[in-house]
Amino acid sequence: MMTDEKKITPEIIKAHGITPDEYDRIVKTLSREPNITELGMYSVMWSEHCSYKNTKPVLKTFPTSGPRLLVKAGEENAGIVDIGDGLAICFKIESHNHPSAIEPFQGAATGVGGILRDIFTMGARPVLLLNSLRFGKLESNVTKHLLKGVVSGISHYGNCMGIPTVGGEIYFHECYEGNPLVNVMALGIMPAGKIVKGKATGEGNPVYYVGATTGRDGLGGAAFASRDLTEKSKEDRPAVQVGDPFMEKLLMEACLELPETDAIVGMQDMGAAGLTCATSETAARASMGIEIDIARVPRREEGMTPYETMLSESQERMLIIVKKGKEKIVEDIFKKWDLHAVQIGEVKSGDRMKVYDHGELVADLPAKSLVDEGPIYIREEKRPIYLEEAQKLDLSKVKEPSDFKAVLKKLLSHPTIASKRWVWEQYDHMVRTDTVFYPGHDAGLVRIKGTKKGIAVTTDCNSLYCYLDPFEGGKIAVAEAARNVVCTGAVPLAVTDNLNFGNPMNPEIFWQIRQSANGITEACKALKTPVTGGNVSLYNQNPSGAIFPTPTIGMVGLLEDIDKRVPSHFQNEGDLIFLVGDTQNEIGGTYYLMIEHGLQKGLPPRLDLEVEISLQEFVLEAAREKELVSCHDLSEGGLGVALAESCFGFWKSLGAVVDHLELTVRKNAKEILREDALYFGETQSRVIISVRPSDKESVIKRAQQHGVPIYQIGKVTSDDKLQIGERISGSVSEFKSVYEAVIPARMK
């Protein structure tokens, strides 16, 4: 006899985010009314955060297959890619946006903890972290509070776990006021043949709860992340979990011992939706049933109800399916690490998920109904009305500046472009001693111990491009991420994505989602970088409106020989500087147009994927031949910013005299190239490289063989001077001080 803990009313159903039609579906599935515990379980598992009920049709359009992929996208907790020599990398990106808006420290910290568990639950040892962060204007005290809290939370958890944060990105824009984005990516290394699946296979196999105790923190977190932020959201503070990185460190070490014992058949993180998600997903993946008794669950709070126990999102907990007869092996490992390891149930034949409390049945439902049979919606799409005006840009009315040097300094002092040293110096980016490229390079780079291999990683998305043209913005996010990886000398392998958007019930926002996904799909197919999985975060808006569409791309690349890596900054006096790629009159959607002219208008730069492929193939080939001394992508701020950043080395700064810009201006072009487009435009598929004089001819020949335009524009110098054409001249130290000082000054 099941306990009916609380009468279900229309008000309670609505409070759980369940529509009347969805409730009818639950009743039909169960052939009866659900009790409050079952309603809660359906509410979290059928939320957008867990079920992707609004975006699943869109996600199915992504290319998800490739010769190196070892698990299918969405099949497991994270993607796994074979990198040869018996090794594989496991990686994923996740969001913790809503919790970070309410409680920035714990929201960001537990975001790190959650993504790390997704990695080591599959048997991979995490070796690096990245983050993609978005905040409102840095002048705002609210933004400063959120930035301090988020950075502190990330650094606290990652540093305590001993995992380096090697890169990422931070953007500041008013559209993120009150609704920051906190996307965290993790990557681990594992033997290719020892993948731990999240499946509850084998009738009679024991089900173990391991790790920290269960409390009331995090209740309803998945549902909380699936609705708009409002002024009342602060009342949802209990929905933000509390993390303990020292507990997670013990849990990680214990879990990583398990694959060596042949004592387990499956393992699953208790993340969003907690015990409900872990039990139902492991059973559903294996097409089996599962029974647990929550009276055996270790708890740290008195009087917890079945509803609270099943929906709690307390951190640092895992569910393990143990081979019958090998229980003591598992228990001894967790005892050694001073952690709970309690058998709470077992795998059953059939399809039922049954939850008992002291032997009394409190929930009985089909596991697949929670995981695989939730509602799927095809939402209405409508091209946004704002685009009609926003995409219009009359260049004849955009006056070119009189002082290009002042414009460059203004760009370098914008918090989005400026140095993020204030942030990454709070992270222990050198722990484990495998970090080869510090944060601040085009991509992070770590070596794999015992091999010559290196892994390059980056996150990328220009949300202003996506606001003005979601399709082109989605394409560019993938291409720029791949280009940043290529600039290190690594071959792009695959992506993980974090799709951050507003309320999908708004047809204009759903149009943005669809168009961005179409752009990502086109670029991933062309660049042969399949999507291994990721995360969707919707309802990112506050009372003043939705965020810009932000489909963040996490790109992973492989460098077979770490000795052939290419840094982003100039290295030697006398090296020759080349601009690779043509420049167009493209200033629509640029930071120059936004910062200098106050306009967020026009079409963003166009991306020709064939041109992009040729550029990347040239860079990779030249890197393999050790012809590139440095390579730096051109992105926000264009050529001017890229040249300045190339001078700002970590250990020493070098100068540059760029006195042949006229060579880059095609005489037979259809239209005259504006000077501001030449200096600050953001035309795609361009990089700055520096080359030894002795390699000049071979590099030029190689570019010609790939059909890539290449222009020798200047030389690296040892003095404190940056000269760019006839328009910009000043000391490197002057530009660098502006670049380095802005965030620390505002955060005082």
C-alpha cells in the first residue's frame, strides 16, 4: 500500500511545472493518480533541464558520429573520443546559470563539482577545467558581486580538487544583467577499453549509494533551472546546492579505483534530480527495473520525507551497480577513503522503479517513463521583429575615427577584450604540472604524462553575432573554436556545446535556438568535428528581457607531438609578421562599432567554410613542419587588437613594426577597403603568424599551395614600440598597461 503523503491539487501540479496535459499523461502511464513523491519525480525528470523536452528535436539535427567517438552523444554522462595508443579523452560542458545568479559562490562551485563527477563517473581522471562566463556591465555593483562570487567558487572547488583551470572566456554585456552564464567544461583521460557505463545491468546486482550524506539542499534544482528568473527567485535560495570539494576529492579517488577491480557494472552521478535521476537513468539505459529503500540512505538532516530524499541534489554522491558477490571489494575501497558505501537496493527484471521507505512502497512507476517517455514539444518559431532594424547598417553614415590609437586603447580597455589575468591568477592553473599553455593563449594546452601527446581546449561564442544573425553566429562559434585550437598546432577532434537561451515558449527565441543549431550543424559537418553531447540552458532572462543567444562551443584538439606546439605571442626579435587571410569591409556586429560608435547593428562577418578549412589546413601543416614561431587568431577588435595581444608575452613583451598594411588591400576589390575595417574589422578566417626569416619562402609557398592569401606586413622588434600602419604608434608598455589594468581597477 503506497502512502499518499499529500493531496494533489491543481495548484500543487502547477507549482511543480507540470501542465494539465502532462499530468493527464502521468495518470495514464500509472493508471492512477500519482502521489506527491511521484509527482516530484516526474516534475524534475520532465523539466527542460533533464528531459530537453523543448529542444530534443533540434539537438537531433547535430552530427554525432565519427571514427574516433567511443560513445554516442546523449548515451552516457559525457562524450569519449579515442586519441590513439590505447588512450581516450572524456569531456563535457554544463551550465549552472540560475544557481549562480542567486548564490554565485556555491552556484559556481557546485557547477565545477557536477561536471567533474560526469567525467570520473565514466572512469576518466579529470585533468583540466575551463569556463565560459557572461556577466552584465562591469560598472555595476551587482556584476562585481556576481563576478567575485563566481570566480571564487570556481577557484575554490577546482583548486581544492587539484585540477587546473587552463582557459576559457569572459564576456561583459548588459543583456546578462542579473542573469549571468556560468558554463563549466571538464576533460579527463582514461584507457580506451575501460569505459564505465551508467547502466543498471544484471538482475540481482546490488545498488550502492556512496559518498556524502543527503540533506535538503538543492531541492528542486532541476525544476528551478527550467523557469525564468524573477525578483522572487531569491526565495529559491534553498534550491542552490552546497559543495564540499574535499569530500569530492575522496569520492573521485575511490571511484577511480573501482574500474581496476572488476567489481562494478555501472556508475552514475547524482546530479540534477539527485537520487531520482541516478536510479531511473541507470535502469532505463539497461531496460531493467530497480528497487531501493530510502531508509538506508545516509542523511544529515532529521525527518526527511521520501519526496525530499528522492529530489535532494546534495553534492558529492554517486550510485554504483555492483557485481553480486563482490560487495566487500567495493565497501573496502570506500571504507579506505572514509566514505559511505551503503547497499540501498538491487537491480530487478522488468521495467519498474520502486521506492520503499522502511519497507513501505512510496513510489512505483516505469523507469523509462521518467527518462525516455517524457513530453516532446515542437515549439512555434518566428523570425524576431528586432532583426528588421538591427541588421540594417549604412556604412556611409559610419564616420571613420580621427584617432586610431585612441580607438585601439578603448578596445583594449573593454573588459571583454582586456586581460583576464585578475581572474585566472585566482585559479591554480599549474597544478599537476601538465599545463603547457597558460590561460591567455588562443587555447589551453596540457600534456599527457608518459606520451608526447598534448590536448588543446577552448570555449568560444560571440553572442553579439548570434543576436544579429543566429545562424552565422552559430557557424562562427564552431569555426573560431576550431581555429583557436589549430593556432596551437592541434587538430580539432570534436565539440561539446552549451546552448544558453531565453524562454523557449517565445517563438522568436525558439527561432534563435533553431537557427543557431543549424549554423553549428553546418560548421561541425564541414570541419568534421562531431558533437559528443553537452547541455541546454533555457529560461535565461530576467524581468528586463532575455539574454543574447549564446550557444557556447567547447572544442577539443589533439597535438601528437607536444614539441610542435605554437604559442600565441611573438617570441623573437627579427621574426617576420604575416597576416594570413583576406580582409573585407565587415564592421557590422563588431566590437569596434559597438564601443566607438555605440551601435550593435549590421550583419556580422560572413563565414566561408571552404576558406576556413583551407586556412586551418595551412596552419596545421606549417605547425607540423615547425615553420610557425607564433600564431594568433583575429577575433574581437580585429587586426589592431590581435597585433597588440601578440606583443603582450607572458615573460617578456616584444615590439612590432607593421609598415606594409597597404599590401593587404586588394587593388582589384569590388569596393574600397575602409581603414577602420582594415584596423578593427572582424573578417573571419584570419590569423597573425610570426616566422623566422629563413622560413619565409617555404611559408609563402605553403600558403599558396593551400590557396590561402598571405601578406608579409612587418617585423618583431625588441624595443618598446608598436606601430601599425600609418595610423597607430605608441609604446607596447602603454597599450599593455591599459589592457592589464581595467579589470583589477574596477574590482577594487
